[in-house]
Amino acid sequence: MSEPSTTAHGQGPTVIDNDTGMVRAVSRWQIVGLSINDVIGSGIYLLPASTALLLGPASLWAVLLAGVAVGLLVLCYAQAGSYYDDAGGSYLYARDAFGDFIGFEVGWMTWLTRVASAAALSSGLALAVSKFWAPAGEGWGWTAVVVGSMAFLTFINVIGVRSAARTGVALVLAKMAPLLFFIVVGAFFVDWSQAVAMGAPPTDKLGEGALLLLYAYAGFENTPAAAGEFRNPRRDVPFALLTMIVLVSLIYVAVQVVAQGTVPDLAASKSPLADAAETFAGPAGALLLTIGAAISILGSNSNTMLFGPRYLYALSADGYGPAILSRVHPRFHTPTVAIVVTGILALALVLGQQYGGSGVSEAFANLALLSVVARLCSYIGTSASLLVLRKRYRDRPNALALPGGPLIPALALLLSLALMASAGAGNLIAAGVAVLVGALIYLLRRKPAA
């Protein structure tokens, strides 16, 4: 990589990577905020009731165990992220470990995850907004929220990575305020015998429950995707990921405790956090958590539109797809075309789901499941890649060394394969079709720019 150049900026020098034309502008604590923002989205507002419905009295312990299990995957991304300064994340790791074809398929599926997630989150945002603005539940109101939010996030990401990072951090601060209120105030009203009740979960729901918990904790894998625009990615990405998983796990467990300890029939609740808040803070508390849900979803989608296009950019830079997708705007220093294309495709997907016959709730559920199955491909690719990369790059300066040698990536790989086996046949078939489409695109590879 060539030496970066700098230009004057109101808050210090702007470091421009001469290889890519992008700016390295995102600081360590901004990356921490972005990683939290990507994980805490719609899932936390639905998780307490959904886990109670699927896993019964084992819900709290399942949430805690899921945090530990996902921690294995986070450790893999942290170690792999300590090896690279460039954009691409899972795609970059798999390509380096297993060659172009496997790398492309992982990158392709990871980018599809981002498109499906952006579509699901925009639909979920409309659902959340409809709780306090009824027209958002259907028709023109739903369309206005979906199109308006996607257009806003696309614009913010086009005009610069600084604006995107600041927007993401502002949204994570805004989303944390209602959750901290819920946890701190709600703790005084918890029925602890109800909150920490124990029992065996229904065995026929374990697979579905595991995928649900994965969706709630997912998003961390996107943090390394924009490493080419981080100031010190090899140090800051591992720090951000490890800080994130600890904080998010604590928040999820605390939220589950308060919800289980304040709502008698939690499994039947359609808005578990708002219902719980109403029991100890009245209608104002319920409204605060309802608005918090909308902000939380918008924040997650902000991250999706920041990180998702970087996969498309990296693929195009290596010769997959039109060269224009890897073009960096001379003024904004962002992969503008990749951002716009990702936004348009996500919008087309969610509008197609809605106006193609699915209801709003069904469209959200379908898109969320699709994103989970496609996401597992990136988890499998990264954990398997680390078994190769850890030997190759263990002597690099600042490389993170995990305890146990290959044990953690091996366990993470087994976990990912087990979760993939838990997916429904329809979702696996859809993922298989996507892999085949990816193989055709791979055959059409052009010669990448020198």
C-alpha cells in the first residue's frame, strides 16, 4: 500500500489513501459506536417475547448463552481484522485463505446479506413508526417511510464517510437512552422469581430459537468491511468488536431480565419492551420505548448502508461486475455508485415483497430470515479462513493472538454449520440459488484494474 497523503481539514488532517482515493477518517470510538449500532437494532425490541414464546423459562439463559456463543464468532473477526488495513471483511479473508472463487462466493453472499438486511430494516422501521403514526402501517404511509428513510441514508453515505460515521454514532446514542431508562428504572419493579425462572426449553423449537438469537446478535461482521476508511483498523477493529460484544451481551441480558420480570404473559406480547415500560412508567414510558424502537432500527440501517456497499466496491475492484462500482467519487471520496446501487436494490426488494402479495409483517419476517441464512455463509467463510490465516500472519505487528490456537475458530465453524443446518429448507434452497448465481457472475470476471 502506498503512503497516504493528507489535506487540511477543520478537525485535523484528512488522510487520503492513495491506492483507493478513500479517506481514513473513522476513529476507534466511532468504530465502537458503529459496531454497537449495527447489532442493537430491531432484534432487541422483539427478542424478549420471541424467546419466551420459543424457549419458555429458559429464555434468559438462552440469551446469555447466545452472547457467549456469538462471542466465538466475534473473536474470529477480531483476529482476522488485526491482519488487514483494506476494505472487504469476510470477502478479503476468504479470498486470501482459499482463493478467488471461494472468496468471491463469500463476498457475494455477504453483500446479499446487506441488501436483504437493508430491505428488512426499512420495512421494520415502517412497522415501528406505525405504532405512533398509524399511516405508516400500510399504503402510502408505509411507502413514504421506506422510501424516505432509504433515500436519506443513501444520501448521508454518499456525501462522505465522516457524515455516515457521525450519523451512526448519533443514532446509537439516541437508541441507547430509552434502553438505559428501561433497564435502570425497570430494575426496581422486577419480580425476580419470575425474571430468573429456570426450565428446559421445548426441544422442537431449539433450532428456530437459535436462529432468532443469531439475528438479534448479528451485524458485528460488518465492522471490518470499511477498514479502508478507518484510521488504524488493525488495532481498532479488534478493540471495537471485543468492546461491543461485552456491552451488547450485558444490555441484552438486562433487557430480558426486566421484560421477564415485569410482564406476566411475555410470550403473548407484540411490543414487549413498550408493554413492560408501561407497567412501571405508564403510557409515557411505553411511548418512549416505541420511539426508541424506530430510532434503533434506523440506526442499524444506517450502518447497513455504510458497510454493505464496501463489499460491492471490493468485489468490483477485483474484477467482478462493472468497473464503475469500484469508482470513488473525487470530491466525497466514497464508492458512490456502489452505495446508490445497494440502496436501489434494497428498495426494490422490499417494495417487491410488499406489493408482490406479502403483508408488511410477513415481508419483514421473510427478509430477516433470508439475511440470516446468507449471513451464515460469511461466518463459515471467516471462521474457516482463520484456521489458515492465523498461521500465515501470526507474526505481523499488532496481530491478535487468541488463546487455544485453532480451538476458537474451529468451535466457531462448528457453531455456524450447526446453525445453517437449523435453517428451513426454503431458505437453504434460496441460499443455494444465490450461490449458483454467484458462480455464473464469477465466470464473467473481467480483468481488474492494475
